[in-house]
Amino acid sequence: MLTIKNLHASIEGNEILRGINLEVKAGEVHAIMGPNGSGKSTLASVLAGREEYEISEGEVIFQGKDLLEMAPEERAREGVFLAFQYPVEIPGVSTTNFLRTAVNQVREYRGKEALDAVKFLSVMKEKMKLVEIDQKLLSRSLNEGFSGGEKKRNEIFQMAMLEPTLSILDETDSGLDIDALRIVSSGVNKLKTPQTATIVVTHYQRLLDYIVPDYVHVLYNGKIVKSGSKELALELEEKGYDWIKEEAESAS
Ligand code: ADP
Ligand code: MG
Ligand code: MG
């Protein structure tokens, strides 16, 4: 589904990603972990198509197509969901209206008929139950004044509605309480299918008590320096990252 080959990316002349290789197949959940500042959010941002990054080398192929050539909205239409693609607060636009437009754009692109207001509402109700989100939240302006947990809930709801093929979730290092972790993880678990894949970028070993990843990768200094199964996350929980840094430095 997704192949990242030798990806290098810089911002303001500083190379942050220094040769990332990753292969994600349908049905898999990959966790990307690593110490602060290792480049996790940069990787997620580059996959999202944020413009401030310069890609100096490498490629990203999603379902046979060059992802890096696509504008962020094209990536979404192709079935890539990036949690922080819509983090902005949009006063006056309710989550419901925003999502109806987004969902219908994706459906149109995939050759399905648009959902009218009635059908959209019934799909929404079904997904609301699935991710345990309150209707009140959805009638408020998008993300405006949302708490950290509400933003997360909304993000997972958007994911449920858009039915992406590949979801990339960046759990930024601050502001996530235990409820938010639970929301993200139960959403990811419930939305998992054999046809879809998820990349969870996280600083928290704790998240992986709830989401069981098929693979865990450790990013350090812009490279994936170690990959393993879910046991690797437990080992990191116990031993921290120092041994990873030592291994990486003695290997280079
Ligand atoms: P992580 O998500 O793993 O904590 P980030 O991807 O956020 O790491 O950051 C990786 C590195 O890139 C950090 O050292 C950070 O300081 C640096 N970085 C991020 N943004 C910029 C920027 N605009 N200019 C220079 N360096 C940056
Ligand atoms: Mg960080
Ligand atoms: Mg980060």
C-alpha cells in the first residue's frame, strides 16, 4: 500500500529526515516511536504534504502513485487520511457541514453518488455510535474552543466518516490525557479492516497498551534505527531510549 524509500527532508536548510525506509501493507498497524525531536512529526507532516518541507531525496509510493507529487487534497481523495490535515478552527462552519462537503468530494472522486442530507445524517449517526462522539460537538464550529480530548474525538470521527485506506495519526507530545489516548486507540481498533492500514506516530508507549501494532519502528535522528513487533514497545517502556541512541551511534 505504502512504500517510503530513502526519504530525506529538510526545513530551513536543516536536514531532519535522513533516509527513511518503510513498507506498509493492507491490514497492518504500524507504530512510529522515538525520543523527542527525532523527526516523527516531520515524517507525518511530509506525508501530509505540508509545504514548508523540502524533499531532497527519496520517494513515497501510495497504491502505485507518487504521493509526493500530490497536493494535500489529492492525497485525501486518494484515501490517505492525515489527522492534522484539518486542525484549524473554522468559525461559522459546523463539523457536520464541513464533513458533508469533504465526504461527498471523496465519494464523487471514487465514483459513488453524493449523500443527500437525510442519508448523510443516518451515516453520521451510525459512525457517531461507533466512535462515541456527542452530537453537540458536531454542531459546534469546527475545532473552535475544542479541548484536546474533543479535538481527538473529532479527528477519529472524521476518520470514521471519510473511510480512508491509509490513516496517519500524529499524537503530538503534549496535551493528550488518558481519555484522549483511549479515544484514539479504540477508534483505531474499531476502524481497522483487512483493506486498510494505520500509521500511529506516538511518543507514548502507553498508547500501545490499547492499540496493538503489528510493527513498531523507532525513529532516531531522522532514521528508523530499529523495527520490531509490539514487544519492542514494551522493551522501550521498560528501558527508555538511551540504549537505542547508543546502538544507533555505535553503528554509525
Ligand atoms: P518529534 O515529532 O519526533 O518530536 P519533530 O519532527 O517535531 O520531532 O522535530 C524534529 C527536529 O526538527 C527537531 O530537532 C526540531 O527542532 C527540528 N525542527 C522542527 N521544525 C523546525 C524548523 N522550522 N526549523 C528548524 N528545525 C526544525
Ligand atoms: Mg516533539
Ligand atoms: Mg512530534
